[in-house]
Amino acid sequence: MTTIDLGLVLLGYLFGSISTAILVARAMGLPDPRTQGSKNPGATNVLRLGGKKAAALTLFGDSLKGLLPVLAARLFSDDPVVLAAVAMAAFLGHLFPVFFGFRGGKGVATALGVLLALSWPVALAVLATWLFMAKVVRISSLSALTAAVLAPAYTWLLDPQPAYLAMVGAMSALLLLRHRSNIQKLLRGEEGRIGEKS
């Protein structure tokens, strides 16, 4: 990688480190999502704490954190390895934000933004999976887990760049790890449904 490439990766991480949930909560006078509800700074918890408008802003902002760094990187490079590295850096920034004590969200919306910038057909397949599952089961975590499990398969079918496959596989594995507590709740039948107050 060149110096410019490494700079793009660093900027991707820093941009990903901006916590939309915390900024939206502060701007709208809501509780810190890291201390209330599920204690996850993400759109689903913000929905519980502040309603649909706050959740939509969080979802939009978190998606942009994945989308914009990769689109910016495309202005300087068309190397799939560089683009995948920037994408992964933005995703890791959301999970482990340097500006917020490395306590980030679970990465679902940021992952979608990353995929949209890398390969829109894959992103649409993942989004359709999430929407279908959310409509059927109304459980955000189960919808996200299903989409994460299928994302590498969608990438292999629709845009099988080796660098993209590796990045999406790693991202999906991290999404599953970040949802460990949700998986345990699902197994116990205790996971909350979308829009449900915690």
C-alpha cells in the first residue's frame, strides 16, 4: 500500500469512530445509549430511548460512516484490496471508536453502508434479507444475524472479488461476536421485538 492508501485507511477508521447514536442522543436530550436500554449505541436502542426520528437519524448516520470513506477511497484507488481495507477500517471504527473510549455499537448499519459502497447488489441482497426477517419475526438482532450469515454467500455469488470476500467474511464474524448476548437471549426466548420498550 502507498502512503495515500494508508492515509485513507486511517481516515476510514477515524470517520467510523464518530458515534452517531451518542451525538443524536445529546442533540435531542436523550439518555446516553451506552447507559440505558440495551446499553448499545445503535439505532435499535435509540429507537427504544427516543423514538423513530432519533433512530432514523442514527441509522442514517451510521450507514454514512461506512459509505462515505469507501466512496472517498474510490476517488484515489480502484484496487479492491485498498477499498476492502478502508471498508474494514470504517467498520472497526464503529465497533471500537477512538473518540468514545472504544465502546461502540454492533455495526449493522455501518456494515450496510460499507457494502453499498463496495458492491450495491450485495448490499441490496443483505438489506432485503434484513427487511424480510424484520417483517416476519420483528426481532432486530435475529434479522441482523441472518443477514450477516448470508452476506459472504451473497458476495461470492454477486461480486466474488477475493479481497471483498475476505473483508465481508471477517465483518460477518465480528457481527456475530458482537451479538453474543443477543444470541443467548434468542436461545432463551427473551429477546425483545422491534419497537418494544426495554
